[in-house]
Amino acid sequence: MKKMMIARGLVAAFADAGNTAPDVGALLAELNSSFAAFKDSKEKEIAALQQGSEEAKASSAKTEAEISKLQASIDDLSVQMAAAQMNGGAGKLDKEAQAAVDATVSFMKSGEVRADLKKSDDSNGGYLVPKEWDRTITDKLRTVSPLRKLFKVQTTSKPKFSKLYNMHGTGSGWVGEEDARNKTDTPTFKSLDFDTGEIYANPAATQQMLDDAEINLEAFLADEVKTEFAVAENKAFISGDGQKGKPTGLLTYAEGGTNATKHPLGAIKVVKSGNATAVTADSVIDLVYSLPAEYSQGAGFMMNRKTLAAVRKLKDGQGNYLWQPSYQQDQPSTLCGYPVHEVADMPDVAANALCIAFGDFNRAYMILDRKGVSILRDPYTNKPFVQFYTTKRVGGGVDNPEACVLLKVAA
């Protein structure tokens, strides 16, 4: 019996997909065209085989199954390639985006200001990096910043973000089938503004390094600023005072804190440890059950390394450790069954310190990321180095104080 052969056009299309990064639309069109021709020819062969012996019919059924499997593979490839291009992972930059990248590279190397760069003047003496570079910096920042993985990140193009909160108050009641329906109260809303402030880094490079064609300036800039940005913003997300556009930190919204009355929904609840200088096992359990049940599904602990050391020694009444180490890669250890996240900027265990946070942090706190990273080239201040004063506007504040509770070291 004749062995089934795949059409050459289909093989060529798959070879293209494996070795290069062509335009997604063109490649999928070629794949579908080749497959349609291949499928048509095979369907004719199947129809002829089905008129023959039982062996021929079995062969035709096998061929049909192989065609279905191949169709499924093409459909899956279509989805993956389209997703890759939407996320910047495949396909080439469009003409305008590539011009912006080339202009930025030229500016960083020689200070040349091209027309495409002038389009991105941020009115503060610098120039906005291309959106692809902005995305790279943000992605790298997320890898070194634990709080960007825990908190919600909201992107905006404005210097301020306003959010409405439903204060409820809607009236309701029970009535019989023929009873009059009295007028009920209507819900009320309150708004809260989240501002953005400016953080900066000032990486430097030699002119020789900038002239090196092998240096990827996008990666250089992202790698140099990510740590500086992460250190500055992490501290602000935890304890920032909100001055000069700085984020208002999570801990400042605690009961009795400087921002306890700022949020329409109230302050973050505080649970005392029961000891003036230490964390106790009972207080950790109390903390867990102080969080409303609707927020427990995605909840976890947040504390620094020194507090972590103290908590790991806590035992229950039977002498069992509350801490349970993780034996799976990328899975955090647990405390009372909830994951523990290490955040260096949380306070140490000390009298009156808010050393442990527990809750659904993605719902509790919002980071506000304003689009655009600006760079200003400075070849004069620190010769022979060329400095790149890089700024990014970031804000943050508590989104829902009910989604989090804090442990205070106090009797």
C-alpha cells in the first residue's frame, strides 16, 4: 500500500516556523493553504480506499486520525504564535517603533537628537524611551521586586488615578406578594486619589562601551536601573509617607497610623502579639482568623528575614512547629497553612513594631505605574563617563484595607 506523504509546502512552512521569526499572519496563511491542499488530496485517497477491502478501510481510518492530529497541531501553533506576537515575543517591530529604538540608541551613544526622539520629549529635559524598552525595564523590575509580585499593579497614562468605593447602604426588606414596596435607601460612593511621584537612577558608562556594537543598550539600561528602582519603591510601598508624590506605605494605614483615616473603608485592623517584645504562637493564629473569610483564599504572610527566624521557632501546644518548610521548587514555605513571603523592608520584631502582615495583598494594595521611562544624557558631570539620569513615575496606596491585617508587638 502507498505510504502517506506530507505535502512539501507544508513541510517548508513548518521549517520556517522553527528556524526564523516571520510575520505571523503570512506564516499562518501559508500553513493553512498548504494544509488545505494536502487535506483535499488525502480525502480523495480515503474515499477510494473506503470502497475497497477491510484492510484498506482500516488504513483510511488511520489516515483520517493523522489528519485530525495534524489539524490540531496547526490550530495550537496558530494560538501560540499569535500570543507571542501580541506580547512582543515574535515578529519584527513596526517601522515607527524601530525608528524610535534607533533614535534612542543614537542618542545614548553620541547625544544625537533625531526627529523620532523629539516626538518623545517628556518636557523635563529628557526623552522617553521606546515602549519596548519601557516594558523590558518593568519586566526586569518585577523579577527583583517581591512586592510587584504580591501587590496589584495598575498602569496609567495620567499623573493621578482616582477610584470609587461603594459604601453600600442600599435598603432592602421582606414583603408579601401584594404588600406595598416602600422606597429604600440608595448606595453611596466615595473616591480616593492615588498620586504618582518620581524615582530615579543614574547609571554610567564609558564612551568606549557605548561605541561597542555588541553592547545591547536596552539590556544595559534595564539592568542598571532595576535594582535602584526596586530598593526605592519597595521601601515606599511599605512605609512611604506620601510626601512629594511618594507612595503611601501599607503600614501607615494601620489603626492609629498616620493614614488611618485616609481610606473610605477605614484603617487596617491591628492584632496585638500578647507580649511586649516578642511574637507568640497564639497571636499568629489570632492574626489568621482576624482576616475576613472572603480574603483568606489568596492570603499569605509578609515579614522580613529576622522576623522569619523568630517565627520559625514557634510551636503549638503539642510541641509542633507552626512553620512548614516547602519541598517543592518555586513553592513558598507555609505558616498555619499559608505561604510566607520575605520582604526586607518590613520592620524587625521590636516593641510596638508592625512586624507581620497577613492577607490577600493583591487586593489590599495597589501600585500605580505611569507609562514612560525618561532618560537624560549627561557626558559632562563625571568625565570620562557618560551618565544617564533615568526617571520613572510610580505611586501606590492601600486599595482595600479589609483585605489585610497587621500584627503589632505589644502586650
